[in-house]
Amino acid sequence: MRHLCHTLRNINSFAGRAGRAEFWYWTLFSLAFAFAIDLALTYVLLRTDLAGELALDRHAIDSLYSVVLIIYAIANLSLWVRRSHDFGQSGCLAVLYFLLLFLIIFGCVRGDPGENRFGPPVDPGNP
């Protein structure tokens, strides 16, 4: 718990070092938190009233989720920079890790199933 509090207190600090315990406790907490948020959002989005409309405004949910993701990304980047400092490397190395993670996520996100403003969907068998 002490490691999580240290990470949250240093959310905007890119100076200093972060040990392995802080890194792994934060990673475990992040996974558990993301799982809980996904379950809560799934419950809220699937819960509908009798008319079939969402019980909450979808834009409000998306906005809140975006804010949480931005805070999470800043905390992770800060921790990764401080972790790279712990083994004597520049914080730029952490930025490369962050970009690599972004590219992996970007490559795995499914496209729109229907036509959008850029044209019809790509046939998976015929790229």
C-alpha cells in the first residue's frame, strides 16, 4: 500500500527513482482498477430502461472515462520514467515504451464495422 501511495503522490514527478516493488504494485493495482472500471461501465451501459435507452448519458460516461485514462497515462509515464532512472537510463527510454504500448493498442483496435466518413469497411480476407 505504501508503494501505491508513493506513486500517487508522485504522479506529476518525473525526477527520482522508482523501485521494482513500486512498479509491480502499481501494475497490479492498475490491472485490478481497469478490470473494475470495465465491469462498472459494462453494467452501466447494458442497463437500460423500458424504452431501450441508456440509463445514463453516453457522452458523460465517455468524458469521464477519457479523464480517467489521461490521469492513468500520466501516472504510468511518470512511473516508467522514474523506473528507468532506477537502472541508470534516461527517461526517454520510458517514452519509447509508452509509444510502443500505444502502437500495440493502435494495431489491435477493431475498425468501425460499418461505413464511415472514410469509406466502406475493409474485407478481412482481402486487405
